[in-house]
Amino acid sequence: MDNFFHTCLTRRAFMEKTAKVCLKAGLSFIFFKGFPADASDSRVLSASKGKEKKPSASEPVYLKLHKSGELAERAAALESMMKECRLCPRQCGADRISGGKGFCKAPGMLPVIASANPHFGEERPLVGRGGSGTIFFSHCNLRCVFCQNWEISHAGRGAGHSLENLADRMLAMQKAGCHNINLVTPTHYSAAILRALDLAAKKGLCLPVVYNTSGWERAEVLSLLDGVVDIYLPDFKFKDSSISSDYAAGADSYGEITARAILEMQRQVGTALPESDGIMKKGLMIRHLVMPGHTKDSVRIIEWIARNLPENTYVNIMAQYNPAYKAFDHPEIARRISTEEYREVVRAAEKAGLVNLDVRGSWWLR
């Protein structure tokens, strides 16, 4: 217990460790009932108010594909892309079926998982009272120099798991009361995920699936996820190709490809609007992390969203940039953002007419 209080933790790590301690101690009410409805003065205008109602009777979309057998066929189609791997825009050509490592460094076909637990640090419509059932997959195809989870994404911290074990972890989080299965950095393991999802659905899984991605997705892969994913949660990190090239291992196509991917996600799942109990079960939720010295690029992203998507598109304007990993090799991003930088981006979103903004507390905006 001493180590818990004396170790320097990120916000995400603190929330996960606290949740585990409370659950072991029988104090789950601290997370499930103890927090006020909104501790951050979020400006999510479409969040429902008033009495809670029972969850919608509608099924997650993947259950239909499971029952027809098409979910397994989609998994096989994704596996066929792994002989000369084409799952992500890098299309590195590694023979992952035979155990080869591609640009992402993922070893072979089976998933490597860093953690799988109820998580309380995500967006409130995903967390609710029971938490978001997050599965953090190891390795990453984007490899941002400032990644706060670099031990997982770059160094590959985690353990290999069978498809049956991954399915069982999904079912365990459903039993624990989570509101969804949140797949974090899933692209390079998408075939295995669909196989495990098929197994879990056979055993009774019925939670919505959240595809929590960098946003840099191939249209061909997204087409195979149509009817599988309930909630898309993409980042839109960069618009300027020179910025994405500098910070994301030469990914100069990031802005263009991510814009197309987000339009496809919107077509598949529509606008994300929470139900009357405040829980999100379907739709597109976009994240944008404001970075120091790059507010002009942030404004370009915001203006693109306003031009191309509905005005009530859920956009989380994130203020928690913290220089990590190799960010100190780039002096322009080796600091936290200022209050004025954050204000500038939020004002641009409001000016552009976006009305479903998730923003930091009002003290940031004064």
C-alpha cells in the first residue's frame, strides 16, 4: 500500500490502480455511485438529463453477423491480409501468419495484451457507473514520439493470449458490470479480435464494441468492420502532413487517410448520442489532443469536422498533453500546453458551430 501512494503515476494509471484497490476492498460504490454526475464541467450538450431508464433492448451490431456466420468470414478476410501484412496504411508486407514482425512489431497473429480491466478514465458516456471494459493491446503502427503509453506501444510490454483467453476477458468485464468492450489500439490485431468476439458472442457477450483507434485506418479494413463495431473512438491528431511525418515515424499520409476513415466511420455508425441514462451505445466519438505550438493545425482539424460532419458530432478536445518518451528531442513540444492555447481551439470549435463538445473545466476557459 505504501508503494501505491508514493509512486509517481499518470492519471490513467492512478485511476486503474484505485479501481483495483476499491474493488478488492469491496468499495465499488466509490466508483459506481460516489462521483457527482459531472466533475469536469464538460460541455457535452446532448447528454440526457432527468430520470434514468432501462438500457435499450437493441442488440450490439456484431450479434447479427455472429448468428449468420459472417463474423467468422470477416475474420478470415482480415487474416488473409496478414500473409503480406496490409492491415494498416503502412502496408509493410510482413508475413505475420508465419510469425513475422511488421512495422508495428506485433509478433505473429495472436494478440499481445498489456491490460484488460474496467477503466474509469475514459469519456463519461463510455464510463458511466460500471466503467469501460478496456483491453490495451501492445504495439502500435503509428509510433508517436510523444506517446504517454510508450512502454506498451513502442516497447511492447504485455503478454500473448489465446483467442479463447481474449474472449474470456471480454466476458469477465461484462460480468463485472462494464458498459462496453473498449479495444485500445486494435488495428494490427483486428483479425484475432473478430475471432475472439465470435467466441465470446457464442458464450453470451452482448456489450457494445468500442474501436479505440489512432484514426489512421485503411478503408478496406474499415469495410470489414461495418456491422461489427458499435462505437468508433478515433483520434484526429494531425492535419498537416509535415507535422505527422515528424512526430509519427514518417506517416505523412495521416491527415488525408484519417479524414477519409472518419467519414467512413460516420457512415457506418452515425452520430453518437447517449441514451437517457447517459451511456453511449452507438456512434462516432472523435478525440483531438491539443499540442503545444500547433494550435493552427488543431483549428484546421476542428474546421474540417465542422464542414464535413453533423454539428452535433461528439468531439473531445483534450488538454492533457504531457511531454513523454522522445518528445524532449523536439523542443517545440517539450512542454505542456498553455491555457490560452486550449482556449483558442475551444473557441474555434464554438465559432465553427460544433455543439457537442467535451472540454476541460471552465477555469481553463476563463
